[in-house]
Amino acid sequence: MTNPASLRPPAGSARSAHVDGDFCPGCYLRLQHVHPEIARFFQAVKKNFPDFHVSWGYRSASEQQQAYDSGASNAKPGTSLHNAIDSKKQPCSRAIDLFILDADGIARWPGVRFQKLHDWKAENFAATMHKPVIKFKNSKGQLVVDLAHYQLAESVPQP
């Protein structure tokens, strides 16, 4: 999972504008360059899970390289669905990463809450959203599912 410290923006910056509820300015900013179906999915998430927030939508090549170098992503620049572009060569991410903001303003990834979101997604967005992404094998050789990463199904066309 992404390191919580990497998501903590400088105080007062636009990236720190996350608030629980139906609308979050910080999430809105991160949805500016995502596929319309991803935005629609997150709007429904926010109505049903108001404490969830978007940590990443579109990533530039340099942001993707940083995520790859830090171990937050297994994808090199240009190979991540976070780097997708549309037919007009504009940023149009096919993936988002989510987190929950705790009472102290720290990003968290509680497995139980993400499992509830995953189950809800399977019931409500099975046709457009991909199954969970297997991110890595742990020290015991077990496959670990990245429940904080949500991406479009391959069948959804890019605009």
C-alpha cells in the first residue's frame, strides 16, 4: 500500500482539502483527469462511504516513476492505468487509489472497511470495474490483494 506519509500534503495546500461527506474538494481535484466511469464510480462510493477519499487518479510519468521507485506501484511509467490518456492525448486515468482519513487527519487503509467497499463494488459496478488487483506476494508467498486500487474493466472503452 501507499505510505501514509507520502499522502500527507503541506498544510493549507489544495491536496490537504479532504473532508468527509458527499463532496470533498481534495477528491474533486484528483478526479479532474480520470475516465468518466471512474468519476461516476467514485461519486457513488462517496454517497455510500463518505469517509473514503482519492489519493491518486492520473499520474504523470515523473509521479509514476516516483511511485515505482518508492515501491508504492509495481508499474513503470507508461504501463500503469494511472498514466492512461484519451483519444485526444489528454490525461484520462483508468484507475484510482483510495484511503480513509482518520480523526487525526492521517490516511489509513483498514482492511475491513475496504472489504466492505469491495463487496459493494462487486454488487453495484461489476460490469465496469475490474476485479481486485493482486499487487505482490508477501514473505509467506501468499498473494496480497490491493483493495485500495480500483480500475476500469478492459471492456470499458477509452474516450
